[in-house]
Amino acid sequence: MRVALFLTCVNDTLYPDTGRAVVKLLTRLGVDVDFPMAQTCCGQAHYNTGYRHEAEPLARRFAEVFRGYEAIVTPSGSCGAMVRELYPRMGERARAEGRGDALARTLAPVVPRTYELTEFLVDVLGVTDVGAYYPHTVTYHPTCHGLRVLGLGDRPLRLLRAVQGLELVELPGAEECCGFGGTFSVKNPDVSAAMGTDKVRHAESTGAEVLCAADNSCLMHLGGTMARLRTGMRPVHIAEILASTEEEPAL
Amino acid sequence: MSATFVGMPGFPSYPAFPEAAHEAVRDETLRGNLRHATHTIRAKRARAVAEVSDWAALREAGRRIKDHTLRHLDRYLVQVEEAVTAAGGTVHWAVDAQEANRIVADLVKATGESEVVKVKSMATQEIGLNEALEAEGIRAYETDLAELIVQLGKDRPSHILVPAIHRNRSEIRDIFRSEMGEWGRPAPEGLSDTPAELAEAARLHLREKFLRAKVGISGANFVVAETGTLVVVESEGNGRMCLTLPETLISVVGIEKVVPTWRDLEVFLQTLPRSSTAERMNPYTSMWTGTTDQDGPSTFHLVLLDNGRTDTLADEVGRQALRCIRCSACLNVCPVYERAGGHAYGSVYPGPIGAILSPQLRGTGSEIDASLPYASSLCGACYEVCPVAIDIPEVLVHLRERVAQGDQVTRGGNKVVLRPAKGHAAERAAMRAARWAFTHPGVLRTGQRLASRTRRLHPRTLPGPGKAWSGTRDLPPVPAEPFRDWWQRTGGGKEGTK
């Protein structure tokens, strides 16, 4: 199977460790993963801020770059949701605007082949025990687009429960949004910060060392909040936990 | 309240959502009241919905019934008019708030009365009926407990179902003690803040109004087209009193409230109570068809209100907002509403549904209406609980596009080209620049490398507009190299992993 890593622009630029972790994890599970160098951004920030027409060339580019792969794996619930849920909608809107089927036809092939990382592991590879070792107390925040748009359900939790040494503690109010919301975080900074602070306080109340999620953009917001509040907790992407082994532990 | 009145008299101008929310998130009492109330009802609703094995099917049926009705609204509205008229009622058509207020004021004046009792109604709130009647020398008494609290407190409603959700018990006691006497029977001596005593005080205060009133004013949750029957769903029984005791009943109803048949109504009578008050069935469901001799009001007027609804219906994406049955489940589950409170939305329709209704019914011309589509993190909790499956995030993004880029819309039945709202030029330029960089990977890569090489110079906080992020959050540290450089340098991690 030809598998491509769609890392996302945020991870590529700010969280390369997450990318390295995905490569390490998938390689360990016998998947030969490629990183097409021409990839950039799915266009989610453009689309969700009201710039659908600016997002279209990015979507077209995504479809061209990843066209030849049987599976496209991304360590981001919201970018995965962008491709799976919103690319078809972009095609429909273009059609409704009298611009024909071209966009919908271009985007269609990559839509069903795009998987969020935990979906790919559980549904496509059929594994929940990925042979990881991570001797820390962890609480998991299900990010909104992974939870409600992709319907990841308990896949991330099943993967975490199978990790050796890991103690998973439940996060109170887990399904509530962390307040990041892309450009929402700067357009409505007071509400965003209030939501982030509440989420961090909930995470702190669990006594966990690590706040885990499957989306680094939410973790960027929560990590920045935790650092400012000096909680001593660390934000860690689930890929880094699942990639960690006794021989090569993650930090 | 920070509303200031400018321009049209009686038409308040509200600050943009982020400014209004800035105050609200710092109000500890308000935050506490809202957190307690929304979390309680949220959990109860989840339990009430989980009991119903065919909830998903009911939700889908509700969506389809509403879509079908909206698609054929021209036909069903005429059917309503014929049925109501045949049953002894009179039907009036109001294109906007002003016309509806004019019709109602004239009807009240024709009775010779100068006071009316009101059933809780969103449509009359939307058009500012109480204020319009006041200007004509007619006093309107709200009889729903929460609406009474809002009216006595000279306050604004902050929730669709629980308009005084922002008030706690001791605040309510203080309002009753100081204000009830102005409006009628004063609060009993030594009134405490226990729910039973507060309810009794309201009951005594309202009873004299019910017994005296000759004119009642209501809205309706539904209008059944096949028989011309209006339906009001409520909990307190005040509605039943207003709908049966007066001689004249005037109902102001948005044109989207129609359902074709009683069979269709059955679906909503299951989904509405569970979604709104988390009850299997609400205590009082009143239904009336025109007038009946010797039973209830002898005169009945139905005012069908458009006020932007037909224009909203013309929008392919936005029209789904008209499916709304005003249950408030989206408010109760919304993390933004919970922190910002209902007043920040500058409308009688707060929360997620308000953020998509107000900018459509009123247009996106004002500061508040242009800011409402952004008053959401797009978390999707609202869509998940909506009993008629309104994809609120989809409509929010659609309206953001209208605000940021301009659009062609329908206003007053005519096609109008909207220019982008003010204040989006810098954002537009940034989005265009980002798109350019993302379609030229070389540019992206140069930017990434520049960021990495200068990373030791990056501050942890930003000046100016950057404070919107770094006022409360540290910036993420920039790594030594972007992933793509590592990938290339190590041949995909195969030539050593460091």
C-alpha cells in the first residue's frame, strides 16, 4: 500500500517531532510511508475564516499532490475533517455557483482515502496495541473536529490504554471545546482564553503529567495557556506517545 | 447593559461581540450563574434524549418536515389563512416589525383597552412589541416567570427559553422586592430567595393581571396548516391563562412556524420538550382553532410575520436556520454562550442559533451582526444537539464568507450586492498572501527556515494585535528545523534519526 503522510503546515513548521513520531510509528508497524515534498496546507484556516475561494487552489493542490496514494494519513483531526467533510462541500458550492463539476471531480479521489492517524491505525491497520511504552500519567482531550466531524470515538483511548506503563486518567468535561477554533482564538481572544483556562484547570485537576490530544493546533493553544499559568503539565501529541518505546523513549 | 441608542428611535445599536464578551467573561457572578444553569440543563437534556430509541429518526423527520414546508411555504400559508378565517379568526400579514407593531397596536386600541397580558413569545420580542405598545400608551404585562423578572428588572432577555438565566435567586428576590410594587401587587413582606416563595410572589402578582385582562397577546410554537390550529407549548400555565381568559387574543407568529398536518406536529411535540426543558412532555400544551362560542376569547387575530424570513429563505445555505423550533439546546451546550452570556449577542436570539439568525434576519450591516458569525469556535456541539439538524457551523462559515468577501443577497425580495464589511482588508491581504505562499512551496520553505534560524530571537509575547494571542498564551517555540528539512536531510529518517 502506498501511504503518504500529510503532516499539515502547522506540524511541518512548528511540530516536526510529531511528524518524526508518525514516521517512526508507521515504519515500526511495517508501513512504508512517503512524505510528498510538494504538500503545503489543506486550506482549513482560509475556508473557516470565510475565504473559501482562497482555499480552493490549496484544495486542488492537495488533491494533485496526494492523488497517487492509496492512503493519506494525517496527525490532525481538524485537517482530516477539512478534507473529508469540507472538500466535498467546496465541490458542491462551486457547482451551485454555476462553475461546473471540475472542482468536485478533482477533489473526490482524495476524500475517502484521507485518514486521521488513530483511524488509520485502528481501522486500516487493525491494531490497537502498537507496542509503545510511555511511563507517565496521561489525560486525553478529544478535539472537536476529530470527535464530532470524523467521529473518532474511543479509538484514541483504545490506543492509549494499550500503551505499556501509561496510566490514563479521565478528563472532566472532556468533550467541551478547548477554545482554540483557529482564527477564533484571536478574533475572540477573551472567550477563547476563558475556554482554554477552564480546559487547563480540568486537566490539572486530574493530576496527570501529560495532556494528550490528536491535534497540535489545539495543543498549541492549551500548551501556551499551561505555560502562562505555570501548571507544570506538558502537552503531547498522541503520535509521540504511540511512537515511544522502551529503547527509544519520547521525552 | 452597554447598548447605546443611535439612529432609528427604539432601534438599539450594540457593540461587536468580542467587545461585549470582553466585559462578560470578567463578570464572576454571571459566569457562575451561566455555568451552573447550562451544565444542569445540558446533562438533563442528554438523559431525556438518550431515553428515546428513535431519536435520530425523529431528528431526521423534523428536518425533512421543516424543509418540505419551507419549500412550499406559499401554499401552506394560504392554507393557514383559509383555515383560520373559516374558524372565525382574522389573519393579518406583516412584512416587517413596524407593520406588525402597527397592526397589533391598532387592534388593541380598537378594543378600548390600555393593557394586555402576554404569553412568552420570541416573535414579539424580535419586533419590540412591548416598546411599540408603550409608545401608544398601552402597557404589556409579561406573565412568564423569567420574562417577568426581565421586565421588572428593566433588563434584556439573555436566553430563548430561560430569559433570566443570567440572574440568580438573590438577584431575583431583590428585583421583586424593589420593582413589583411599581407594576401592581408588591412582593410579600420578608420575601426570601427560596424558589417556592419567589414563585408564590410571582403567582400573586400575576393573578390580578390574568383576572383583569381583556386582551391577550401570544406567539405560537406551531401553526397546523390543515386545520389552522395554533399551538403554544409551555411549563408554567401562565400561557393557558392568557390564551383562555381574555376576550380578545392576538397572536404574532413568524411565517416559518407552519407545519402541514397534525401528524407532522407529533414529531415536534416529542423533540421540543426533551431538547428545551429536558422533559418527556411539557406541562401545558394549548391548542386553539379560530374562536369557539362560550369558550375562550371571542375575537382572535393572527398576525403572520415575515421580518426578513422570506429573504433568508432565498439563501440556499442559510435557509436551514428557519427550521429552528426555538428549543435552546444549542445555547445550553455552547461553550461560547456559557462564557459570553446572552446579552453579548445583541439580539433576542442569542447563542449559536442567534449567531446565524440575526445576521440573516437583520442583515450584516451593523457591527454586532457582522461580528456574530465569528462568535464560535466551530466546535459543532450545537449541530450535534439540534433537534432539526441545523448545521450551524456550516451557516456560520457561509456568513463569514459574506462578511469578509461580500455577497449577493436578497433584501426585501430584491437581489442586492453586498460589499465586504469594514475592517477585513488586512485579513483579506493576509489570507491571500498565505494562499500564495502555500501554492509556492519554495516560498513556504524559505519562510520556515527563516523562522527556524531566528528562533532564538523570537519573543514569548507579541506587541500590538499579536496580544490577542500572547496576552494569555505563550507562543510555541520554533523548532531548529522544519519537518521537511529533516525528511530531506535524513532520507525520510532512514539515514539516522537525529
